[in-house]
Amino acid sequence: MIILGIESSCDETAAAIVENGSRICSSVVASQIDTHSKYGGVVPELASRMHIEAVDPVVHQAIEQAGITIDQIDGVAATRGPGLIGALLVGFSYGRAFAWARQLPFAGVNHLEAHIYSLLLLESVPQFPFIAMVVSGGHTNVYHVTSPQDFELMGRTRDDAAGEAFDKVAKMMGLGYPGGPVIEAMAKDGTPDAIQFPRSMLEQGSFDFSFSGLKSAVSRYLHLNPSLNKQEQSDVAAAFQAAVIDVLCQKLINAAKQKKCKHIGVAGGVSANQTFTTTLKARTKPHGIHIFSPPLSLCGDNAAMIAARGYTMIKNGDLCARDEDVYSRVKN
Ligand code: KG4
Ligand code: ZN
């Protein structure tokens, strides 16, 4: 079964062709980062307009790169949320119209479930049940995934998402948007324990996160030390990054222990952070836990993961009615 996936929840217009939920025939991502970086973050109205311009060419590029014809597509899947509503409407409406015109089944995909499915597109996949973390600019969610359809939300951020904290700290330091990659690069020259930033673990047994205290601590530090040299800036980046990573790793290990899972998958933009995945691997190894993380091309937003999730939904008859709203059924 050949599925066309479409993603437009934030600042990437993406389309992909995936066969039988696992073979990526093509995956095209048109990023808007250059436009939004001028404003230090995503401007929703600009994002929607750029999706409108990009969606049709990106879909046709995906079909062409897959070496198929439109008639070979068996089903369509598009992101229905969570995300920016104007941005979502573009890909969702395009996908539903495309499916309707061709009498094809159409699935409205939850973006976070799709990030978990990026782990199922790997050569070696985690075995059910496993712990999954979707860690991105908008979310820091921990799930107990017991089947391809069952995602129990164990914890989430109560304020900023981890990626958002990276972006905001980068902004405070005048490093531009998105903050994650630049902070990670800078941190390589810094000493993580040069500064002790707080690690918020919240109540005992909680799998929730809070990064606003850490963000304020960095802000205070920068305020008290206004003229840092390059080395000192790298130390701030390294110490901040270490604080985020410590909390993410500890909560993941706690979750795996509680649910007696030996497999953990991390997905979403922040899972591109090599320091995070390397640290997580080192800290979980003594517990016999195996870590799965997608290649860079599948860490950030992409449509291959949307098509993969859409494939199981279409196979199970979990289709989107013609009159369903874009955001309906999106809870987390
Ligand atoms: O999943 P994603 O592409 O978009 C959504 O938010 O859904 O994630 C983007 C986020 C941004 O906050 C960005 O700063 C962060 O992922 N990010 C990183 C890295 N690369 C991207 N954070 C830390 N280290 C990285 N290398
Ligand atoms: Zn995402």
C-alpha cells in the first residue's frame, strides 16, 4: 500500500511517499527557517502563507522522486494537530481534497504519534511495549507505547518544552533561531559543570517536566554577567544543555524502570542533539536499556512519519470523515 503523507504543522512543508508503512520511497522537506529566523521565532501568518505556496510543488516533487505516478497512490495522510492552526489547515485541506478527488482513503494524523512512528521507520525498531519521548520545540512528552495504536501519556512539560528552552536561551544569548543546533555546537567548547544551573525534577514519581526555572536561572546569570567572553559563553551553553539533558535522562530511566521496559525511543527536533543521545546511551547501558533515535532526516518535522502513522490508521479503517474539523480528536 502506497501512502502519500503531508506535514504542515509548523515551519516545514513536507511530503513523502511511504510503502507499506515502512519503506520511505521519497521524503521532501521545504524548510521556512531562513524566513522565520529573522524574527527570532516562527511567525504563524507567514508560515501559513508559505505552506500555501509550497504544498503543491512539494507533493509533486515527492511523487516524482519516488518514481511513481499519482495513480499508484493508495491513500493519503496529513497532520491534523497539534500545531499552528492556520499552518495545519493548509496541508490537511490539501490532503483531504487530494484524497476526495481521487476516491482514496484519508487519515488525519496526530503529529506526536507520528514522531513516535519515526522510530518505527528505523532498520532496527524498538519492541512493544517501549518508552517513547517526543522532545521538540512544542512538546516534551513521555509515553508508554504498548501497541501501534496505544500511547499512554506518562508525563509532559508544565511550561516550556525542552526545544523551546534551547530556543529562548539562544535568543537571550543573541545566537538566533533555532537555538538547539547552535547551543549544541557552542557547548562543545564549554565545561558543563562550570556553572550549576537548577535541575527541576518536580514531585517524586512525576514524569512531568518544567524548564522555566532553568530558563530564568540562565537569564539571571546573563544579567549579572553582561560581558562574557567566548569561552564563558560556551560554558553557559554547556551548563544549560547539561541541565536539560540530566532531567530528560533521569525521567526516561525512571519511566523505563516503572514500566519495566528495556527499550526507549527518543524522537522530535531535540533528539537530533548528539550530546543528549550519547549521554542517554551511556546512562541507560548499566540498566540494560537500549536506546533508539532516528537519523537527522527523521528527527525534525517530516512527512515520512505522517505517512507511516497514516498507513496503520488506513489499514485499521480509522479514517477522517469529510466533515471532520482539522483539530478534532487532538488531545495532547
Ligand atoms: O520537531 P521539531 O523540528 O519541530 C517541532 O517543534 O515540532 O523541533 C524543533 C525544535 C527547536 O526548538 C530546535 O531548537 C530543537 O528542536 N532542536 C534542537 C537541536 N536541533 C533542533 N535542540 C537541541 N539540540 C539540537 N541539536
Ligand atoms: Zn514535530
